[in-house]
Amino acid sequence: MNCNLRNSLLILTCPLWMKKVFGQQLLWVFMMSRGSSGSVKISLISLLIGENKIRLTPGLTLQRMSGVDAFMIYYARKDQELQDHLTETATLAKAFARVFGCENAGYLAGLLHDLGKYTQAFQVYLKRSLRGEEVTRGEVIHALQGAKLIEETIKDHLISDIIGNVIATHHGGLFDNIADGERTLSVKTNKCEDKLHYAEAVKEFFPSIDEVELKTEILSFCQTSQAKKLNPSFMLHLLTKAIYSCVVDADRCNSADLKINDSITNWVDLIQRLEDHLSSFSDESGINKVRKNISAQCQQASSRQLGIYTLSVPTGGGKTLSSIRFALKHAKKHNLKRIIYIIPYLSILDQTAAKMREIFSDDSGEVILEHHSNIELQEDDYAEEQYRLLTSRWDSPIILTTMVQFLETIYSNKASKLRKFHNMSEAVLIFDEIQALPIKCVHLFNEAINFLQTFGSSTILLCTATQPHLHKTERPVLLSDKPDIVRIAPDALKLFERVHIEDKTQPAMDHEQIAELVKAQIEQGKSTLVILNTKGDALKVYEKCKLIECEKAFLTTDLCPAHRLNVLDRLRKNLDPKTKRVTLCVSTQLIEAGVDISFDCVIRAEAGMDSIIQAAGRCNRNQENPTPQSVFVVNVKGEKLSRLQEIKDGKNITARVLRENQGKVVLSDEVIDQYYQYYFYDQQKGKNIGKMDFRSKDGNTTIYNLLNDNPLGTVAYRNRNNRNYTGLPSAFRTASDAFSVIEGVQIGVVVPYGDALQLVDAFQSSYNPKQKMRILKQLQKYTVAVYSPTFNELKQAVSIVSDSFYLLSPDYYDAEEQGLKREAMFSLLNA
């Protein structure tokens, strides 16, 4: 044989006898490439018989050029061949999607996601970019070609809507499948056909598509949904997001040459570290014996099957470590990949993270990942990049995050957020203080965890002192059989009777009368916590208490996070038995859930029963006083709750429950159960119908409907086309734009606290974009979020720094007590 090496192309010319057999010249063409280890890889590319070409491997084209055989290699990016990127991404997406039962859909979407790069237009664009020429990111379309191939090849519109949307949007965000009465996939793949060079792309790469295989996967998924009495359309919308997550993550990981670690976490080691910590606890006191029993029951329950369970423990019962003990052993038993601990408030997350790092000796950050807005990054590029990668993927053994992060990941349509969704599968998800779930999010939350348990092989643990009736709503949580993993004997429960609730709601009290009640407690030497429903009432009560002789503290979200943490540290020191000083704290409800702090007395403005019980958990928390201490419930005269509808609803139902249960123990299971029966019943009737489905601002639909059957979209389609829509009607983008866990638009304003002003100076003097981003992250702990009306009040006190953020004048921030002020403190404006 004759052998010629041309540009790494190996052409073997067959002997004369083969020419006689075939009657013409026969060539084998091989591609020679060198691997990362230095080895040489030889791949059969094409078989040439005379002037004819048989293409055996996609991505390589051989042409006759002046009597010389030339070839073209298509690239995905620098030094990565396109065919390698597609097959490797597809294989990884398939592995990620296997747990959801849609591995073939994941594989196909991964295989076609960059089909548009098989065009001269994209390859020229890539070469220009690599040469350093100025190009516009996305100027050459490369995602719609794969979506168009799906749209033309797969006849079932439901399947093509799912896979086509995933492919078309893998660099942005899922679109509404119906828009203006038209099928979006068809519109998008047809309107800019001249820019797609579609025929050129599919000529180079047209893999076989087995629609029957895909239908089998989707049919099985729908049958499971129906068997569980789950809405198939809503579950299919979540499946679409799961496949999208798998493909986006696989694409990003392969592009970055990131090796996926498939090894299971060493749960045995982490279990031992927790057991060592628990063994140091004393069990001499009665309450510690009960805590130890609760922990032991959680350990025993860890052997149960995957499912959705509840952990109902009185405040101070040690549910945080008990739930982690359950999760660690449950993860080991079922070979799960991670534990995700979800908390409603950042104030709790800080203390939980500190405790976890202490227990698991995780100074390096290899075990625990914190993902929330207040995290501070190390000042080096590598650490920053690693944190960004970890938070985008959620691939650590233990993840600590917030309910906002959890819900806004799942109900986003954005690739950047949904990328981590698939890593919520094969996990234990612990929801602490689940009673704090906003009522508007109840059904969306229920369906999300039903999906993760049913299709993601995850276990969910709902933790609280007051278990809400999530399983009794219109779209219920599918609790496992005998879901309570802990039972506490009546005698043991009595040990948690550290307080008694005193109903002082009649008559209503003004701010001065509340201050008088505070003064009476302080004069008895009792450190007192006052919790009001609004910042305005909190400030007015605090002002009335100024003359009371004791240590004082004020806590609202008008204090920046760093300021609040300093106040909490000072309170803990004042309330520590070793350094005890009689202290008054006036706060909004931000202090009441999960904050490990203990006062001698609590005064709580009337609100939902769950809030009152959480507030009571800040009183005599560790049974410092063997006699139950007072928690006074007061009705604030003139209280304005028009913008706090959930608090108002809870307050009204609590008033009813208190009236109907005079003389009974308010903290009894019977009374709490009655409260939730009334509360959830009221949220599902009359004007409240659809409230738990997250109603849109205009009231015409709900986010649940947009993602489920999308009646507005399907009616528009039927009116325009005179036929029913047969695909998946989900309005991904519209629902995402309308969804927000925190009500209303808030504007962040940097306040002059701590070293905030020095950071502002550093930001203004820096010309390094990465350094500027790092400073912006550090400034978050000195930022107060305000609603638009408050921002408008403060306009004269706010300046814009380098067109990047707002900065508050020092005259409008009280760094000693009250935080943000609506009027200047030391300005000539007040003269």
C-alpha cells in the first residue's frame, strides 16, 4: 500500500488487485490525531471509490479539489472537535437524565443542541473570534437548527415541544410553547430560516431518531403521574426543566473540560463526625433526655424507604442536628448523592452554617456549600470561580441554602438557574421551619417536592414545631405512610412547656400601653423581647421604651445584614447566664424563626398561630427558669396590615381560635390543628380561590395554570387555528417573569455602616472588572432593600455610584440603633 501523510490525513491506496475487483481506484481515508496523553488515535473517516464519496463519520467532509483530496474538520470551540463535543455532551446528559426516566430524550437533546455549528457561517465566526477579531456573541445562530430538526422529524408535538424547547434555548431561557396563538417552536424555526443554513447543517449531521423510544419514556412518565394523582401536564413541565438542566449542565461541563465526580460521598466519615459531636452532649436534665430520644428516633427512621416525611418537634427540641442525623444515615443506606438543607431566613442560615462547619471540620469548604446572597468570597480569582461553579451546579455533599433559592431555581426559565435542578435528585432535602412557606407558593412547592420524590428518587423531610396542613390542600404533598418520623410521649412534651400564652388582645393596646407592659417586665428583672408585625409599630414602641433603664436593641430589615448580625451577637452576650444583663429587644418577625436566643419574656403582636408559637420559642428556650414564663399576645391599636395580607389573615384566624378555646392550653396540638384547619380552608374559598396557585398580578390567571394547561394560551391557539393544541402548552417564560418569592420590587441601597464607605472608595478607584465584582459582593452585607415608595422618600439622600449601585447619605443611617432613617439626623434640612 502507498501511504501519504497530508495535514494529519492518512490516505491508504489499495493494491492493484483491488482495483481490478472494483473496477476503479479505491481509497481508505483515516484521520490521525494525538490525544492528551500523547497517544495517536487513528479514526476511519471515509471510503472513496473513484469520484464517489461515502461519509462514515459526521463532521468531516471530503471534496475533490484540483486532484487533491481535502477535508474540513468542524469545531465546537478552540481545540474541541464538534463531533466529540456533541457525543460527549449527549452521553453526559443521558447519565444525568437517567434518574428521571428520560435518558433517551436527554441524549437526543444533547446530541443536537449545537447542530448549527455544522455550518460554514459558524466555523468562520469561530475562526474570527479565535483570531481576536471583534465578533458579537450569538451573531451566528447555532441552536435553532437542532430544534428545527426535532420539529420536522418528530410527529408527536408533545415530545417535540419538550426536546425542541430544550435545544433552542440552552443558552438562554425556556420560551412559552404558545405565543400570540401560535406554536412557538414552529414560528422560531421558520421565521429566520435564511440565517440557519439548515440544509447545510443536516447534510453534515443527521443522526437517527427513534420516536417510539421517546414515546415510551414519556408515556411511562405520564402513567406514573396519573397513578399518583398528579397533573401530567404540570409534571411534564417539570420534566422539561429537568431535561433542560441535564443538557445545560452537560454542555457547560464538557465545554469547560470539567470531569464529573461520580463517586458517592463518604457518608460513614461524616456520620462518625456527627456522632462524636452528639456524644459530647449531657443528658442529665430532663429536656436533654428528650432531645436525645428525638435524635435516636431520627436515626432509626433513616432506614425507611425514600419518601416525604415530617419531623414535628417543639422549639428547642434539637431538630436541626436530629434532621441531619436522619439525612446522613438515610443517604448512606440509599446511596444518595447529597443533602440539601433549606432554611427560610438568612438569619438562621448563618448560625446553622457555623455549627455545621464546626461539626464536620470543614474549613476547606469541601463538604459544605453555602448558597445565599450574603456569602463572602475569598479574594482570589480561583476561589471566586470555584464558588461560582459550585453554586451553579449544587454538586457538594451538603448544601445550605434558602427557600428563595430553592423555589426561584425551579420556577425560573433561565439556564443559569435551572442548571442545578437535576442535582436536587437522589438527595435528602430538609426543609427547616416549613411553616414559613408563603401561602401563594404552597401548591408550587407541593408539586416540586412531589416531582423530586416521585421522579427524582429524593427524600424530603419537612421540619417545624407547627406542621402546616400541606397534605390537605387542593394539590397536596404526597406524604409517605406514617410520615411522622418522631413521636414524643405526653410526659416528655410537658418538659417543653417552658412558657404559657397570655391573651391580652382585648382591648387593643397603643404603643404607650405596650411600652408600659414592657416596663413592668423589665422592672422584674426580665429580659424582654417585643415582636411587632410592622417596622413602623416596632420603631414607635422602641421610641416609647427609650426611658426604660436597661440594655436596648432594635431589629428590623432597615438594618443592613452586618448591622443585624452585630446586634444579635450583642444580644447573645447580654442574655448569656455568665454575662447576663437585663435587656430589651424590639423587633419585627425576622427574629422569631430558628434564631437561637432566649429571653425571660416575650410580647408578640397578634398574628398567625404559627408565628406566635415561633415567638414563644425565643422565651425560656433552654428552660433557664423551671417555671413557665409569660408570652403575651397583644392587639396593636391602629395597626396597618393592608400590605401584609398573610399576617392579616393569620391574625384574624388566631383571634377566632383564641375566642373558641378560652381556658385551653394555646400550644396544644388540638388548638394548633384547629388553627391550620381554619387557615387552609379560608385560603381555598371565595375570593381566595387560586391563591395557593400563585395568582398573577392582573388576577386573570395563576402561575400554576400557566405551567399546567395554560388555558389562555390554548384558547388563543384554538381561536387562531381552529383546532386544539396538541403539544405541551406550558408558558415557561411568562410564569418565570411573574414568579417571585418575595413580594414586590425591592431596590438595594448601600448604607454607611462598618467599612462600607472604604469599599465604595475602593470600587471607584479600581479599574479591574473582577475586583469591582468582588467589592460589589462584599457590599451586599451593607445593603438595605427598600420598596419603591420608601426609595422615592429617600431620593434626596441617595446617590448613584459609577452607574453601578445606590449609596445612602450618612445623615440617613443610624449606625447605633435604628438603621435606615426616613429623615436626616444631623442635616441642615432639619434646622
